[in-house]
Amino acid sequence: MERRTALKVLGIGIGGAFALAGGGLGVYYAAAKRDTAGRIGFDSALAVPPLAGSAPGEAGSRVFTLGLRSGETAFKEGAATRTWGVNGAYLGPTVRARRGEEVAFAVRNELDQETSLHWHGMHLPAAMDGGPHQTVAPGGTWEPRWRIDQQAATLWYHPHVHGATGDHTYRGLTGLFIVDDDATDALNLPSEYGVDDIPMIVQDRAFDRDNQFEERIPLAGSLGVIGDEILVNGTLGPYFDVTTGLVRLRLLNGSNARLYNFGFSDDRAFSLVATDGGLLAEPWETDRLHLSPGERAEIVVAFEPGETVDLRSYPSPEYGGASGRLDGFADLLDICRFRAADTLSDDTEVPAVLGAAPDLAAEAVAQERSFVLASDRINDRSMAMDRIDFGVREGTVEVWEVTNDNGYLHNFHVHDVQFQVLTVDGETPPPHLRGWKDTVMVAQGRRYRLAMRFGGHTDPNMPYMYHCHLLQHEDDGMMGQFVVLGEGEEVGAVPAAHDHA
């Protein structure tokens, strides 16, 4: 039985666990808070993932070749760390494509076990989704293909193997997928990749004494694997040399379980310009931004010549619950240092109007559904690969009400669609939830009403997933499956499991 569930069944809460440990856990709890502010050397230049190359394919498509392989990475002095990567030893290149473009992939599995690549946030056919039904056998090649049909956004890719997503992601199979479009290009936002438009894959990792990754789960914690060191694009203690007055940061919480509360060391304000599914209607100025695992945000930060400032993750005690300190909610963590040059170019801006606001609130609703997240289950059901939980009708709008009902932090991710957060506990959502989203943090006891439109791709037999994106929760069964149905179609049956060889 999974540890969190076992403690609940036995009636052992955090206090009871302290008692069982004879006070030893109390000492462990007191020491659990981590504070690295001002203690990181920031002596390594931030690695910027290269852009993935491509070759011409059929009918004007672009073909990307992605090799999933094992390797070694020197994160720190001493022994190299055994890692997995895409076209390299750790992490993968940034795939970049435009709306309306036909893309194709050759995903080659050079590992010794099956895995997959899921295109997180992408609208595409279910058979191309890269979920647990599209695993690639060792030595095999998977060749998905689709036309990009969504607005500009910062998406990403990662493994999605049933029961092993957390492990495969922790080893390093992660990269960004940036979608561009004409409307966003027309804005004067910072947009030069690696110069004033910076990808930032933020991950926590724990290392053992031999510098190997350790999937460390806090004793009596509730979220899963929590690391005590922070990597950005695979770099420990990174700095970035700023050469422009405005810098756009594409933030991805690529951790298995850790919540980040991003802000700067001097509490400067920054502009949130985009969330998971693309641009907000207008920028939101703030000095803190929460991102749970799988969420993305694009922020624009202003710098002055010659200054130095650090990006940090601040404590979030309001979300942690009884075990929050053990799961990192009390931590203060330095993430990356920004060092501004003595002279900065200044030819970009944050426009007052960015894009169009989500528009589903006034749409006719074909179906309302309720989802309760508790005890590694959704609606008291654990994930089953051969069970399709329901079908949705192509071309319709549905409203899903999602509630967290067991005292631990969760979030909720839906494949294939971007959704609009209509309300949180009946109220207008806060500004950072007013854009298109595919992953939303679900705090204990709160009700999130999500509106989404299903269209473009139908398949009565091949499902998409909905699940908690805290990866241990997902792997333990907090996931379900749905299909999108065309006219006259009914829910079918999941095809027999197969690998791509």
C-alpha cells in the first residue's frame, strides 16, 4: 500500500508519526526547512537548451529526430551522474514550430526499457499524444505526426509511462516545445531565444554521496520525491548575463512534486504575460507567482544597468497542510542569478494588450462533470489502462468541477485541450488563472470549475488522460481516461497494449 494512504488508513497523522518515532521525527521535522538564500555560489553559466534541428518531410512537413538515451552528466565536482536525455545526456533540445505547420517526429528509444514522450499542452490526435498507450520499446521508433492548431505558447515534452512517469522524468527526459504564431510575433515582446527570451526548466534533485540522483521521499511527506538542490536547464547554481533592459523568462516547473513560489531577491515586480496555453489578455504585474509541477508561465522582468538580482522560490505555508514543512513549503531557495551589463539595449516592451481572453463562459454547456481527488484516486477510482471512464462529444463545451478532498496538495492536468478557469469556490479566479490553462493547482477543499471545448480530433477507442501532475500521485493511480467522439460514435474499447518497434 502506498505510504500516504497507509498512514491514513491506520489513522496515523503527522503527530502520531512523531509519537511512533519516539520524538526522532520531531527533530527531523524541525530540521526539514531549507534556506539557501545568499548561500549559492552562482558560478556556472546558465545552459540554454539548443533548438532542435529538423529535416524536410512529406507534404511540406518538418521531421524532428529525437533519440532517448542514457549518459553521464557532470553536475558537480567528483563522479559524473548517470542520467537520461534526449539527443544528449540530460534534458532535450527545445522543439520550435509554428501554428499551421505539419510536424513529424522519429522518437528513437535507445534505452534498455520502454518509455514514451508526451507532448504536454498540445492539441493533437489521441494516438499521437505520447501517453501510456504510446510507449516505445527498447530499440524501437515511434513516428507521430500532426498539424499544429493552437496559439503561441510554451509547452513541453516528458515521459508518460504508466506507473513509471516519475522515475523516467527524474532521470532527465524533459524538454520544451515552443509554438509560435503571427499574432504573437507582431508584438514587441522580448523574443530572441537565449538572449532576451530565456527558457528555464526548473527542477529539484537530490544527490547521494556518489553524486547519483536519489529519488528521496520525505518521511511522512505527502507529495512524493522532493530534492534539496535546484537545477535550471540542468545547471546547478546558474547565472545569466543580461544584455537587454527587458528579459522574458519561460518558466517551467519540471519537478516531480515541488511547488515553487517565484519572486526576486529584492521583491521587484514583474509582468506575467502568458500561462500554459499562451498569452493573457493583458499583463499582470506581481512580485510572486506559484507554479505547481507541469505548469508554465512567461514573465517579463526589467533590469537596470550594472545590477545583480536573484530569482528565488519563497515559502508557501498556506498550501502545505500538516506535512507542508516536510514537502518543502517552508523552503526559501535561490534559483538563478541575473547579472546586468553596464549598458543594456532597450528596444522591446510589454504591450498593454497582449491577446484575447478565454471566451467559454457564455457558451452552451453540453455536460457538467465532477472530479474529487483523494487517496490516490479520482472519484474513488484508480487508473486502469483498459477502462475508458467516459466519452465527450466533439465540438461541444463541457464544465468540469474539480475538488481536492484529502488534505494534500494536488493539481489537475487535462490532455488535448486548454481550459478556462471559470471560478474558484464560486469567485472570479485570480489574475494568474485567467488565461488558457492545461494544468491547475488544486488546493485542499477548494472547487475549481473548468470550461473546455473538444474539437478537431476524434477516436472512440484511443483515450486521452486527465490526472494529478504530482508524478507520484499520478503513478499511484490518480488518473483517468476519456475519448472524444464524432457524430454517431460511442465509447469503444482500448486497443491491446503494444509497443512501437
